[in-house]
Amino acid sequence: SEITSLLDLRFDFFETNWLAKYYPYQKETAHSARVKVFDSKDNYFQVIYSQDFLITGSNQINLSSKTRNLSFGTGIITKYADFVGETTFNVINDSLQSYRYGVRLKPPGDCWAITFTQEKQTDAQIEYDFNILFSFDGKFQPNI
């Protein structure tokens, strides 16, 4: 079992969070940290650093499962379309780990949207997602 700690700070145009999981039997800590800056229109840029590992059935750390990733993401929000993208690099072997981008088209009325995303993980096929989303309360904000 692990001891988990979360620090989450949210301000008007800045967010940061830090998550740490300490494993006392293995005497090792996995952690991630995120810094996000954004403007009044919710356009943003974020940086995420994470370090993680897997624990085997015999409560040992699988050394080949250790990861250190650095991610960069951005989002541009407009009246009728939103664009997001994120790229993750593996710091250990200096290679591209994954990428993801998405587009949300928002016709007038704030009651429906069309979304398209593409994602590619290392050694996996490219995944595509296409949705037509509806909301009738006027508060609809689909995730991309």
C-alpha cells in the first residue's frame, strides 16, 4: 500500500498540482507535477512531468517499467471552434511517447458540438474518435 499526497492550487489564470505516492515497503516515490497558465478565454499552455513505475506481485519494483515523461499541451478556444494538442516525451530514452490532438466545432446555439480527436501511443495504432454531442441546458462543454 502507498501513502498519497496531493497539492492542488487554482488561481484565476494559473493552476498547479503535485501528486506523490510513497511506497514504504519499496522505499520509492512516484510523482507527477503540472503547471497550467491560461487567459480569460480559457486558452492555455501546460507542462506536466511524471515519474512512475510498476510493482510486481512480489512487492518489488519492476525496474524495466520505470518511466519519466514530460508533456506539453496547449488549447485554443474560439467562438465556434476549439483546438487542443498534447505531446509526451519519454525522458529516459529521449523518444516520443505519444501525441494527441482534437478539434471541437461549436455551431451557434450552444446546444451541440462535433468533436474529432486523434491519439497515438508508442507501439500502438492511431486511434480516431468522432462524436456529435447534444445538450439542451445551454451549459454544455464537451471534453475534447
